[in-house]
Amino acid sequence: MDGSPLLALSVRQPWANLIVLGLKDMEIRTWATKYRGRLLIHAGGTLDRIGMWRFPMEVVPRGAIIGSVKLADILRFTRQSWKEEGDWHLDNGRFPLETAYAWILEDQWEFPEPIPYKGALKLFRVDSEPVRLALFASQTQR
């Protein structure tokens, strides 16, 4: 386990849970990044009410790091690919007015327990020994 900075992405529930459980392997964003590699998933404080109705869950952690994924690629979406890939990104809403990017996620790991942490917009650095230990433990259990 090295001391390199950890990056996280804050995602509303239920999407954050679906990502770390391996049930959602594409995240839609209106922005892209050049970063590729391990990314922590932060469950934001806000619930997506429509998402919770579509994917009901009894317990959804909020305001916590809940797992990690590998950000494998980012693809630019068009209106056509938005419709074609609907089953993959799980958003049956309208195409965003802005440009849309599909973040392709692989190798999802759910942490045994959520680790409380304050989120932020875009990718943000996480400096937390409990998070680093949970990440290390999830890697060694495979």
C-alpha cells in the first residue's frame, strides 16, 4: 500500500450502491477527465428520488466512502448512443442538454462498512487512513 493520493467521485444514491455492487458499470457525467485507474466511490448526501423508486433499497449509506472501482475509459455520448446504451447506464431520462460522457467502470469493490467522509464536486482527493486500510483490505481479499 503506497502513499499516493486517492481520488474519489461522489455519486447520489442509489447509484453509488449499484456501482460498488457491480450492477451499474457506466456512470454518466457532463465532464470528462484524463485520469484512469482506481477510484473511490463516495455516496453523496442527496438521494435521487426517482432512482430510489426504481431501485428500492432499505439501507443506503450517505456521506461516506463505500467502495472503489477501476475507471477504465470515458466515452462521449451522442443522442443515439444514449438510447442504445440505456440498459447499461440505467438512466431512462432525457439526454442531458450538455455534452454527456460515459465513464466505464470495472472491477468494483464494496467496502465492508461505509467510512464517513465529506464529498466534493468533480474528482476529489481523499486523505484518510481508514479509507486507505479498507482499500488495501478489499484488494487483498481477492
